[in-house]
Amino acid sequence: MDGPLLRAKPSYENAQQLADSVKVGMPQRVVEAMFGPPDKAGYKVYGRAAGSPWRALVWEWVFQDATPPSALSIVFQEDESGSWRVNHGDWPE
């Protein structure tokens, strides 16, 4: 198997610190190495209202060790080479 081994999902506290180091353009595999596989994943279309829609890959991790449970959402955009890269991320309420 090539590349780093997948790690377990970090604690909520560690995830908050790691999230600060997530940058726009970061490759999907780097994010997965940081946070482990997502709890939820799916596609969403952004930019419809602006007239230039684009398909996003949205990953979400749910942290049950937070009170109340909290989720981190990271949105990836496909680049010209077909690789998914970070577009933005947040901790939705």
C-alpha cells in the first residue's frame, strides 16, 4: 500500500487545532490523512445563483466527544487535473 496509513479520527479538541491548518488548495488525501475517513460524504452543486455552477465533494466528520456534538465540513473543488482540493471548510451550527 502506497502513502501514509489512514489514521483514526482525532478528538474534537485536536480536530479544532488541525482545522486551523487546513488551507485552500490542499489535496483531498492530505485532509484524509489529518482527519481520517469522513463520517459523511456527498456531492453538492455550488454557484447556481451566480450562473457558474460547479460540483463540490463535501466531507463531514461528526465529533460526539463535543457537547453538544459538533461537525466539521470540508468542501472540495475538482482542479483541472481531476484532483479534489479544499475550497473551504467550516463548523456548521
